[in-house]
Amino acid sequence: MGKNKENPMISVIIPTFNRGWIIQEAIDSVLSQTFRDFELIVVDDGSTDHTQDILGVYQEDIIIIRQDNRGVSAARNRGIASASGRLIAFLDSDDLWLPNKLSAQVEFFNSNPDALICQTEEIWIRNGLRVNPRKKHKKRSGMIFEPSLSLCLVSPSAVMIKPGLLDEIGDFDENLPACEDYDLWLRVSCRYPIFLIDTPLIIKRGGHEDQLSRAAGLDRFRIQSVRKVIESGVLSEDQHEAAVKILGEKCRIYAGGCLKRGREEEAMYYIGIAEECDRSVNPKFQAPNSK
């Protein structure tokens, strides 16, 4: 395992930015896996803290790639481009794997050779305390596109994927500063099943100040992702109708937030999209101000 391994079964990719305070635990959780046939690629996305000092301790065991700060999508994509494994796994630098994570997924692919992607269940830790996901966050297995529209049901740290799928679908969208995983899983799940190993094999940690999902206004990136998949032309009739309905709902919610903050022009833009969605789903729909 580790650095310069020829033809590894798995390429593990950790993107990181100014996570010197926590990345050592993520790396150790990979190096402690019971399955050993992997390479570990850490992409430092222009860190300005002591991340490089931490990575230097592991330089005999990992592949270190440094780049200017371009965002998590660019960092993951750089790792994908450098990967030589027959399978790819991602780990966010604030999450952890349990020791049997890789072995369970390799066993799944060996038993299901036609599968292209799978994920595991997860344990949620918020501010150091374990929390139980709400019912709406329950992960599903198979064709999960429609339930995935409302909220992201796939965790990057839980995923293992065959590289050929990314060749077909495309990598993470580097134009999205956040919700890039939601975007990719929509593009995957509208075409292929995403399977679930119903065992918690990752620890997903949140609540810290530098967590991307804590940023304000993230729904505008989810709106962009849903619009993109609608316009891709690959959705079935049922998928298209579900996506248009969710797009309208998300636009109204986001517009409401804009109005509360005095951003009326932005709010009207998203209300306009919502009304277009209503007309698409129900041709007889008339907006409240219509004559």
C-alpha cells in the first residue's frame, strides 16, 4: 500500500485545504485499513497552515500533490487524473474510515461485478457528539435519483466508484464552490443505481467552522445542479417531472431567503424560474399576477 505502488486495486483520494488540525486522523484511518492493496493520494489545495508539515511525516507512505487553491472539486479531479487504481475511493479530510471500509466495498464489487458505484452507511458526529440522522437523511440503495433531489443522500467519504463511470459522467464540476457532490450524484443516479452497504464504515464529522456545508446560500448551487441535469436531456419522463417540481420548490425557498435579506432583484429571478417550473408541470398554471 501507499506510495508508488504498481497497479493498485484502489486509489484513495483525500483533498485538503488548511486542515492541518485534523488531516492526520484521516490519513491514519486509511493507512490502518485491513485491505492493503491501495495507493493514497493527498491533494493539498494551496494550504497556508501547517498542512505540509503534517504531510511530510507521511511522505514515504502517500503520494502528495500540491496545487494553488482552486476548490475541492479541482482537488478531487486532480487526484482522479493521477489515480492508477481499478477503483477510486474518496475521503474528506475531516472524516474517518473504520478499518474494514475498503475490504467491505471490494467484497461488494467482487460479488456484484456489474455494479459501478457503492457507498456505505455512516456514523454522524457533530461537535464531538454522536447524533442520529433524521428519517429524511436515510440512505437508500439502487435507483435513488428522485429521493436524492431533495437532499444529498450520498457521502463522498462513503463512496467507491469504477473510474469508467467518471469517464462517462464527467468529474466534479469545478464551477461549483460547494454542493459539487450533490451535482455529481444527480448525474450518476439518473442513469445508474448507487448501491448501499448497510453497515456504518465511515465517521462523518461536522460542526466545525471551516465546513463547506455550513456556508450560507448553498441552495443556489443545488438549483444550478438540478437545472443542469434537467437540461442534459438524459432524464426519463418521471425523472424530469420530479426534477422540475423540486427545482420550483428550491427556487421559492431561496427566493424567500433573498427577500428577507432585501435582495429583491435576485428573489424575482428565482421566483420567475419557479413559475416556469409550475407551468411545465401544470400547463394551466397562472402566476398570481397573471391576467
